Amino acid sequence: QVQLVESGGGLVQSGGSLRLSCAAPGFRLDYYPIGWFRQAPGKEREGVSCMGSSDGSTYYADSVKGRFTISRDSAKNTVYLQMNSLKPEDTAVYYCATDRRWKYGTMCPRGQYEYNYWGQGTQVTVSS
């Protein structure tokens, strides 16, 4: 079983920044694509960003393009989502996800159903 642990969420004012982390003890994140998703109250879970294995291709939803950056730190076995210029509409629970099926894949799946392993989520609240 793969355990993903998100952290870094919190309350921030509009225009502020947060950096989310996704760690996976005992599991080499480098080898797998990683997706970041979010779910706001009453809304469907949506894809925010993803990155292929190693330093593979990246994807950003239009709503976050130019404001969010996904990255990896191989030494720390951690994937980050740097979120700048946050808006109230970014308020949601953020999840990271991965799946063994896509090992070594340089492209990252964009749909939530392509991922079987999920973290518990971290709350991001942006006040206006």
C-alpha cells in the first residue's frame, strides 16, 4: 500500500502564497507521475496540476496557470505545489495522488480516475 501525506495548507489572505508538500514514506515518488487535485465544498474534485516521473512533463489547469508551480525534490522524496497570487476561489481541500500503473511514465494522467493512491488532503482557505 502506498501512503501519501500532504501538508502545508492553511488560511491565507487573497494574493498570498502557500506551498503544499506531498511525501510518500517508503515509496519512490521519482518513479511515478504525481497529480494534484482539489475539491471545494459542493463541487466535483478537479485536477490542478500534474507532473510526469523524474522531471517529466507538467500540466496546469487554466485556472491556476501562471500562479501555481509543481516541482520535485528527489533528495526529500517530496513533490511540491507552490501556490502564488491565491484567490478566494482557490479555497478547497487539496490532494496529491499517484498510481503504480504509470511507473516511469514521463507524461502525467490528468483525470482523477487514473490515480489509485491518494493522500488525506490538506485544507487551503483563502480569505478575501
